Amino acid sequence: MATEERSAEGGHGWRAVAVVLVGAFMALLDTTIVNVALPSIRTGLHASPASLEWIVSGYALAYGLVLVPAGRIGDRIGHKWQFIAGLALFTLASVACGLSATQGQIIAARIVQGVGAGVFYPAISATIQLSFTGHQRSKAFGTMGAVIGVATALGPVLGGLIIQAAGPVDGWRWVFLVNLFVGVVALPVAAWLLPRPTARTRRSIDPVGLGLLTSGLLLVLIPLVEGQPSGWPLWTYLAFGASVPVLVLLALWEVRTERRGGDALLKPSLLSRSSFSAGAVFAIVYFAGFTSVLFTLSILWQVGLQRSALASGLVFTPFALGSLIGASSSAKLSARLGRMVLVTGCLLVAAGLAGVTAVLYLTAPSPGGWELAGPLIVAGFGSGIVIAPNQDFVMAFVPPPEAGTASGTLTTAQRVGNAVGIAVVGTVLFGTVSVRPGPDGVARAFASSAQLAMLVSVAFVLVSLFLVIALPRQVPSRK
């Protein structure tokens, strides 16, 4: 059994967790910090709307696809070296993003950056899972949930501050280049503090399964992103149709591989656990809803309303504050309420996002940040009490030898949700913009489209609410 971190349940365990959570903060921050930079990238690199979606979705998709095989590699070589290698690649790719001269270059660099994040991220959940049990593990996952929620919500705020400080022309470059300074510090600290592997498991990568999964997702995402700007040509519908047999073939291959004693990429035995499979589907749908909101409001604020990147980032401050408060209390609420904490959280997120939509409708064409503060803090609090408990509910039933694979699969679900959410919401947002003549024509057009995009996000969250019923009522206490 891979137990390199199990012996570190004391102070050393928390020091190791603190190091890997720096990586979690960087990876999740980069899923949203880029949102406020998109209008500047659009101007500076003459990027198309589809390219803007790929800058966000390409990162999330590459991130998600690498997670499961990376979890396998971590189980084989030890999570310390997995974390260090992935963080180094992520840091170098961040520099490449900041130095990009064309939209093609930045999309390619973002994909590599996503690969780097996908390589090191499974080491984070695995370190927690293998370091702690019982209440300590729930506390550690609660801390991780706080980091995820706050990093995701703070991304636009920090992005706005960076662009404001560095200037509107090249400020977007520093949104990526700032990772260099964090990586230069974090890498040697990780080499020093993370425990050396003492036991490893032999895991295969399942390249056929990975190829089928990648093909199936691309057959869905490419037409989603490219279809609307191209006028939905025939190839988009053919791609959607082709994704079905590819994903069916993936399922058949994974079952066959496991029955023959192989190491399937998406282990059917793991997915057959109702708590795990339900939690993974919940993660896809929920993350599709809540992360796409940041994309919508960033485009509305800067492109539609012509506000600064800093003003756009500050709009999300209430959401970030609510996420921090919610995440900090999520462990206690989860212990007291069980899965009802997820029901409560989803209801609050849906209510908050519906409130945002109502404010946009009532205040168009010039909504203000103060009017959005109330609904956003409600949505943020709800999100804060959802993310960590969902992680804990799912991982509590996973055997320790499968920790790397399970955490990779779960986070893959979250990142796939990000990519799907951006693709769907981006299609609605850009596809419904219709500018009419007049002084407020652009603002009214984007405000109207943003309302429709927000309703799509609300729908995602409401669907995730119904999926909660498949999760266990309580997380078992492990001594």
C-alpha cells in the first residue's frame, strides 16, 4: 500500500499539506484569474470569441484529462516527485502564456499549463487522504475546500489588481507571469518538506482508455465552442453524434480491461460505488454552473459595460468573501447536517445566481457592483459549503491504495464541468448578443445575453441539486 504520507499525521503531515495546498491555490486560481484578462487578451492578440473560450476551456480540459493517469503515476513513483514535476511544468507554461504573441500560442501554452496542473493536482488529495483519518482528515479536506473556493473566487479580484498595476496593454501578461515567482519559492520548499516515498504501487496508464476519453470529450467540446461562430455547420452535428459511440466504446473497454485483471483508467469497480459515481457526476454539473458565472460577468463588465479589469474583479469580492465564510464552517455543518449541507449549499447558490440575474434585468443597461453584492455573497457562501463536503463524502469511501486514482477522477469531473460550462454558457452569451443602434446599444445587448447565460448557470446548479440524493447521508468516521 502506498503509505508515504500516512506516517506523518502530526505536525509534519500539516506542513506537507500546507505545501501542496499552495499548488492547489495556483491551479484553481488560474481557472478563473484569466477571466478578467480575456478582454485585454482579445484586444492585444486580436483573439476571436472562440479563442477566448478555448483559453479557459483548453486549460480546464487538459487539466482534467491528465489527472487520472497522473494519479496512477503518483501511486507508482510517489506523490512528492509527481507534485514537483507537475509544478515545474505549470510554472514554465505560465511564463510561456505571459510571453505569447498570438492567440494560437496562448491557447497552446494554456493547454500545457493545464497538463502541468493535472500532473501535480492528484498529489494534493492523495497527501490528505494518506496522511489523516477521521476528524483530522475532514478538517484537512475542509481546508482544501476553503483553498479551492477562495482561489476560484479571488481569481478575478487578483487578476483585476494585477492588470490595474501593470497597465491595460500588457497587464494580462503578468496575470500569468506572477506564477513564476510563486513557483520559484514553492518548488524548493516542496523538495524540502514533502516526505520521501516509502512504498509504491505498480499502476498502468491505460493509453487506450485515455485516448477514448479524450476523443469523446473533444467531440463534444469542439462543436460546442466552434459551432456558434461557424453557424452550426453539418460537421458540428456529426461530431456530437460521433461522441456517443466513442464514449460507449470507452465504457466497454474499461469493463473489459478490469475483468481481464488490467488497470482501467476509469475503474468500473470504483465507479460502481454509488457514492463515488454520484459525487463525480455532481461535480461535473455543479462546476459547470458555478465557474461559468465568473466568465459571464467578466465579459459583461469589461466588453459590454466598458469597465476596467479592476472594477470587474472587485465585483466578485462578495462572492469570494462568502466562499471563505462558507468553506471555513463547512466541516462543522457537514458533521451536523450530513448531505443536507449540499442541498442547502446548492439552494443558496441557485438563489444567489437567480438574484444576480434579477439585478441585471432590473438595472440594465448599467448594473452596478453594489446591487450585485447581496446575491453574490449568498451564492459564495453556498458554494463554500458545497465543495469541501462533496470531496469528503466521495473520498471517505475510497480505499487508501486507490486514493491517487480516485482524487484524479473526481477532480477530472470538476475540470470537465468547467470546460463544458464555459463552452455552453459561452455559446449562449456570444450567440445571443444583438447590438441595436443607440448610445446604450452594446451595454443593453450584453446585459440581455448575460441574463440568459446566468439562467443556464442556474439550471446547471438546480440539476446538481437533484443529484445530491444519490450521495450517502453521512460521512463515516474513521478512527
